[in-house]
Amino acid sequence: MLMPKPDAGTIARRDDIIRAMQEIIDDEGVIVDADELRAYDCDGLMAYKQIPLIVVLPKTTAEVSRVLKYCHENDVKIVPRGAGTGLSGGALPLADAVTIGLGKFNKIIETDYLNRCVVTQPGVTNLAITQAVQEEGFYYAPDPSSQIACSIGGNIAENSGGVHSLKYGLTTNNVLGVELVLMNGDVVRLGGKHLDSAGYDLLGVVTGSEGLLGVITEVTVRILRSPETARAILLGFETSELAGDCVAAVIGAGIIPGGMEMMDTFAIQAAEEFVHAGYPLDVEALLIIELDGPEVEVEYLIETVQKIASDIGAVHMKISQTEEERLIFWSGRKAAFPAVGRLSPDYICMDGTIPRGKLSEVLQKMAVMAKKYDLRVANVFHAGDGNLHPLILFDANNPGEFQRAENFGGDILKLCVAVGGVLTGEHGVGIEKRDLMGEMFTEDDMKQQQRLKCAFDPGHLLNPGKVYPTLHRCAELGRMHVHKGALKFPEIPRF
């Protein structure tokens, strides 16, 4: 994986940069020791590591602004970092860049139940937002599997999803506003507590921008009333294809579950051994379907889903009878990623999205690929919205296995695009999928996207080397020119 060649001049100025950062942030917030820097040498994609030039840990928006302004004026690169749980290498440091960690931005600023929102700093964990409001009967809907550790700022950077995204949307559907520090140090506010804003949807642009446009220092998120009733059904099938058919049939019947997740036999066995959730071990595929809403509606939907599953050939059915049992059903799915670690020394977690109707076809072709590469794959994914998370098992100690695993993953993502899907559903592009962007976008597509980046970061100092396989200088992309002097508009007639 090629990254931009480190700038020798920046590395030579390291001592000057350290002194400047120590003037902005106290000594405890500037990390320079080689051993301490190792804690920041990768994110959740641990196959790639790089010691950063230095790490800074600001505590206020003013400090973030001063850090970025200094780096902008002195041509120093910046890599933003949240909790480091990302799985695409988006927070991979650079040898000639300052890594700016937002871990000290860890406070909830305001809970506003009248406007049904929470104002929070970006370092607050996803789950902590729900925990802060659940006693009043509210929750924050997007719930990635890493929600106990991942930060809300990182969720915005990657537009994270979760098991309830099918019905309640991704991060972009649940963020109302952000405070953003631009590369030149300017602080801007996008959105707020209101439902929508006038002008361009810059909040939508920033959500999912992977740290390429600015550093988020405050977030306003939407909170929802907890549903009156929520129950989950475990459905076991003899083949993954039948489970995929059931997913399509449920959605085709006009039912939008609160969550709809699928696991194959490898993932089922690993999760059951790990958390003992009561999963059947004699099925090839397991669906977890959650239905929520008024009790009478949930009862009706459960009966409907049972009939659909029975007609398709479900060989196992179990319905949660208590809230405790519903949470146990989900505990295995939430713990699937660490559980799969029991099956293999290493694995790569992929992230592609396909049309739901292509689920059976893609699963069949992935099984063929697994034989081609002589590697096992455990499938855990958000079946309802077609977001696949194949876990490719390998042993890095065996020569060539890591490369085979990477090639396997690349072929899965190419397949996703070929059937009408996309390269990523929620993990982001980072460096993992960067060199596959050409499978989905033309060169003109990517140049137009980079023109947008140039408007925010003309020096390409924010998180360079991520997302785009070729980095074009802003001057090469062409700029919009405005004639000097104020623009004059015709007077609007009054009636």
C-alpha cells in the first residue's frame, strides 16, 4: 500500500514543530516519545502501521484552531484521530504529519429533550449518548458494533451505521449540526438544533468525509423516543441463500424491521462459544430480525415474519419473550468480530454494500472465491440494508496468506460494485479501499470530488494519502474565477 513519500523538510523541522505545539498545548498534551507514539501507529486496520511525527491532544476548540492554523501557515500535514476503532486505515498516521487526537473532548455538553437532541464533544462514545438519555426514555439510534468504544466524531467521519440503521438511518440521518475547524484555523458551525438549514448541505458533505475537510469539535445529534415494544426473532436456515431470500421477502412485504442481521455458520459458532446467546449450531445461516413499535403492531409483524420464514424453509425459530432475552439475542451479533478471533490468528473485516435482491448471488460467488483463495470467510452483515461484513480468516505467519486475503477482499468489493453496489457502507475508504476507487468512479468523478476538497483544504494538508488513489494539485483541477468587485443583482419587484 503506497503512501505519500514523507517530506524530509518537515521531519527535519520536528523540534521546531514540537516547541510550537508545546506553546499551544501543555506538555502532557504533546506526545513525542517513540514508545508512547506506538499507541497511535494504526487504527483498527492493524495490517498497516506508521509511527506519527508527533501526537497532540488538545482540550478546547481554541487549541485545535491554533494547531491547525500553525500547520497551515507552516505547511505541516495533519491526521485527525478519534477513538482509533476505524477499520479502513483512515486514521493511519504519517511520518511527516501531526496526529491530532480528540480523546480529551469527552463531555456531553447538553441534553435537550424539548428539541430531542444532545450536544456533545466528539470524543464521547456512541453508547454513552444513549446511556445519558435512556432514563428519560430516549436513545441514539445508530449503533455500530464498536459502540462501546467508538467516538461520535469518528462515527461522523465514516458515516457509521449499525444494526438499527435499516429503519432509523445512518449517522448522516441522525446528525443535526457540527462545529468544524478548517485547515486555516477558522471555526465554522454547520446546522444546529433545527431540522434543516438554508444554503448548501455542507453538513451532508462533512459527514463521511473521513477527516479530509476539517476537524470536528462539537456535535449535535438527534435522539429518539425508545419504542414501546421491541422483540427479536432468531431464524435458522439450511443455506445462506435461503436466508438471503427471506431478507428480500420480508422487505418486499413492506415490513421495515428495527434491525435485520445475518450470520453464517462460522460466525454463529464463534459467537455462541463466545457469549452463549442460544444460537442454533446446526444451521448454515441465522437471521436476527427485530420488530419494534406499539405492542399490537409488533405482535402482528411477528406473525407475518414467522409465516414468511416458514414458507421459505426456516428450520429454527425462536422469539424473545423478555427484554433480557432480546438483548441476549443481540449480544452474539454485537460480539461477532472479537468472537471470530477465536477461529483464526488474523482476519480482515471487509465492508461493501449491495442491492438486497443480489444477496443470494453474491453469497454464492463469495463461496467460490473462498475455494479459489483457499481461505475461510465468516459472514456477518446488516442484511436489511445489504451492508456486507465478510471476515476473511488468515494467518499472517504463513508466507503469502496476508496477500491472498487482501486479494480476496478486493475481489469481494469488485463484485459488490459489479452487481450495482458500492465499495463501503460504513467503514469508509481510508487506505484499505483507496486503490479500488477506480472500480466505482471515473477519473473525472474523482477530480470533481477533489475540487470540493480544494475548497476546504487547498494545500492538501488534511489526511493526505487517504480515499483517492491519485492526488491532484488544486491548480491542476482548475479553479472558479470571480471578477473583482461586488456582484450586483437586479432589484426584486414588490407586489
